[in-house]
Amino acid sequence: MSATPSPATEVDIDRASAVPAPDDETLIAWAEAALDALGLHGVSVAVRLVDAEEAQALNRDYRGKDYVPNVLSFPVSDDFPLPPGQARPLGDIVLCLPVIAAEAAEYGKTFDQRLAHLLIHGILHLAGYTHDDEPERLAMEALETAIMAGLGFPAPYDGQ
């Protein structure tokens, strides 16, 4: 009897923004670095790059907050069965590129640095990390900093 192969990790990129962003391979590599650091394999993540109007509508409709966020994370419950070999959905991440570009300038970062950081930040939220209290925030920031360093980026919270 042959074993069912383990599902591959999947990162899907959907572009709905006029702001130029790195190619899909780069974004996928950043996402996979975060997933690898978390020991998450055989999962799927959907990443949508949007402009302010869509980000604000999603934030308002799903979180009840009427402002334009930089990143939104929508985790998926994992309590349902999947067919063998199918990647388990971890969730969706929405990145608002105009806000990220403005924050990069404000914080003295490059656009790629800020985008990579917020993609990683979103993935950590999908995995259950929060920054609701000081110990959780510090743990999340330390992991973000380590993942960013592994990608060759400076510490994300320097200058903020």
C-alpha cells in the first residue's frame, strides 16, 4: 500500500492594486519563510494586494472598523476534514499597498521591507499570534524580526 503524499504548501497571490509590487515568486518566498519558521507545511494561504477602497470596505464589513488598514488577516478554522493530499487552508491576507507605501516612507523603510514585514505579520496572525498584551506582542515582534533577518531585511521595528 502506498502512502499518500504530503500536500505541498500553496501561496496564491491575487493582485487588485494599481501600486506596483514585487513579483509573485518574491512574495511567495517571503510567505514561505514565515511558514517555515512556524513549522507550517502543507497549508495554503491566499494573499490579495488591494487599494484603499477595498481594504476599508473589508475592514468595515468584517471587523466593524471604518478606516483603511495596512493588513488584514482572516484565519480559517481547521476543524473540517480534507481529502488526502490537499493543503489545509490557513487563511487569507489582504495587504493595502497605498498604506504600506506611505508607511514605508514614514518609517524610513523601503516599500519591499514594509511589504515583507506586513506579509509576515499577517501570516503570524493566521497562525494564532497576537499582540493583545505585552508578552504576546514582544514574542510576535521577535519572531517577525528573526524571519525578516533570515530574508536579509533589517529589524522591522527600528525607526517606528
